[in-house]
Amino acid sequence: MKALIYARCSTNDSKQDVEVQLKEIRRYCEHQGWKYDEVSEYGSGYKGDQPKLSEKLEQIKLGHYKVLIVWAMDRFSREHPRKVDELLNRIAFDYKCRFISLSDGIDSTDEVKWHIMRHMMTYFANSYSRKLGERVKLGIERAKEKGTYKGGRPPKKNKVNIQEIKQLYAKTKSFRQTAELYNKTRYANNRISRMYVKRVIQGKI
């Protein structure tokens, strides 16, 4: 039995750390006597910005892993419940991979929790992100009314090295890999996304 541990946080600032999730899941796997690989990433679960998860799902499809373990359902995804449910069913039934959400107590081998509890948890995960987005928009509108809203994202602390991005892309031919290589030597507020790389290569930046 080989398991895959997956951990995610929205950002990599001091308030969020995937290691907190990984520590507990590792302990669980060791208690079960399972060998495991682990993958973690920082990205929006609401927008589905999870390239590492997508890559591992292909390996699950090929039968490389028999168990997928996450700390909580909202760490797995915060996309629309219907989309998440379709993916979970594909993992459990089509790919024959057991799914466990450790802190939620959800296990695809437990029919009651799988068919009832998981629907509630996927709904709550999506609802939280959706309401958070609505609060942000409301805050922006209020700031505009007060004349204090400056608009846009805060500038990066250091200037992005466009030339380095282009050189990395010439080697990798991948937006995601280019972003990962570039970010390895940067602090959190200087990192870039794969979409940023794409815009650079397309000449939009």
C-alpha cells in the first residue's frame, strides 16, 4: 500500500504553513504502516490553481498510489461542490484510490461519511471562499466611497527579472516549471505565478 499525501495553503506567508498539515498526515501513515510520497503547494483552492495536484492525479489514474490523504477537505479544494464531487468520485471509483480527509473523518471506504458528510464539507469549503470574495469586494466598494482605495495589487518589493524568466522558459518550455525554478531563489513577496510567466513570454509584460 503506497499513499500520496497532499497539502495546500493559499499563500506562503507566516500565517500559513503546509508543514502543519504534513506533520499530522505523516504520523497517520506511519501508524498505518504505509509507505508514502508527499506533495505540497501554495495556490488558490477556490480558483483551482493547483498544478502539482493535477500532475499527481495523473499518477493516481495510472495506479501509482492506492490512497490519497489530505488534512481537510478545504485543503484539497474549494472549487464548486459539483466539480469537487465529480473529481472525488473519479478518484475513488474510476481510479480505485481510497480518499481520506483526516481531520474531517471522511474516508471513501465509509459509505455514510462518503455519501453524506463529504457533500457538506465540499459545500462549506466553497461557501467560505465565495463569501470571503464577497467581503473583499464590499470592502473595496466602501474604500472607493471614502476615496481611500488606490486599486490594483501592491507592487512587488523587488523588480522582476524578465530576462531570467525568458532564459528559464527557453530551457523548460513550461510556464509552471519556469515559475517554480524562478521562485526557488525568491522571498514570498517576490515570487511569480505560471500565468505571470505566460504573460512575459507572450510579450504582455
